[in-house]
Amino acid sequence: MSQPSPRSVALAMTGASGAQYGLRLLQCLVEADVQVSLMLSRPAQVVIGMETDLSLPGRSREIERFFTERYHARDGQIRVYDREQWTAPVASGSSPPDAMVICPCTTATLSAVATGASRSLLERAADVVLKERRPLILVVRETPFSEVHLENMLKLARMGVTIMPANPAFYHHPQGVDDLVDFMVSRVLDHLRIPNALIRRWGTEPEPEPDE
């Protein structure tokens, strides 16, 4: 029996390049009526300012209000938690999300998750999802990968974690950056079992007419 679509997702964004992936994923989760627990590392907030035209406020409640208004979320649909907010539901196995995505994911965060460091709420939330056997997806953004990175990815993959490096495809003929972002976000949504039509699927175009 296939797993149902998640009703709640913990979304963490770290300081890797690729803030657009996480922001677009947040928007799509809201549109799918998913409850989102959002965690932003301090470097993530810096990168969002560098890579987009967004200027996030400083406090979690203000960020919550900002994204709620930007993505037209229902009241309370997006909850933003501070780095050391240990009273957050995602910090406990008694209240885990249905799934968690770290997007984009730095190799430092990859290492912390692989070793169970739990030095921040973000890392603790990933540790909870692992121990409670919930889906965990890491959209790792780095190139090239060192042996350390690869060993950490293999270790987590053997635990059932989905390792999904930010490697967009080109068969859907992207016309710009947004199309490349949508490709990766679509693949994340697919693994969360959330229906989406962000991209043209492989083999869905009509076959060309044969030459006579």
C-alpha cells in the first residue's frame, strides 16, 4: 500500500546556494494545503538576501507573517521556529512531522545529520524524523563532492534517507532559471507523494510524425 501524501512537513533551509529551491518548495507546500514547520539557519537568511530580491525580517514571528502573506497561506499554516526553540513540536518524537526536507542542504548539515549532532533545532528535527522512521529528503547543494560528503550520503541513504542533489535536468526544455528550480521542486514533491504539474514529464509529448 502506498503512503498517503503528508499533512505536515518540516522544511529546513540552510546556507547552501540555491535558496530559490527552498522558497519555491515552501510555496508549493502551502498551495497543497500542507502544514509547514519552517526552520531557517542564520546563513540561510543571508543567502536568501544574496540570491533573491527578498529581505526577510529578523524575528521568527515576523518571518512567519511575511511568508503567510507572500504565499497566501491560511492562518497558522506556516510556523517558523528559532534555531534553539527546543519547545517546538518538531523537537520531540511525540509530535514528529509526517516528513522533513532540508532544501538546500549544506554538506555541514549533511554531516551533522549523519552523526546525530543535534546542535540546533534543525538538526534535532532531522534526528527525530530519522528515529521515528519518517521520510527525510536532503537536497544537497555542493560540487564537487569529497569522499567525506559521499560517505555521509551513503551512510544516510542506508538509513532510508533520500539524497537528492540539486541537479536539474534539461529534457523539459527549460526557458529560464524558474524552470530549472521547478524541476528540482517537482522531484521533491514526487518523493513526498504530493501531486504536482510543475514540469513536463518524460515521454508525455506526442511522438513526432515519421517522414513519408
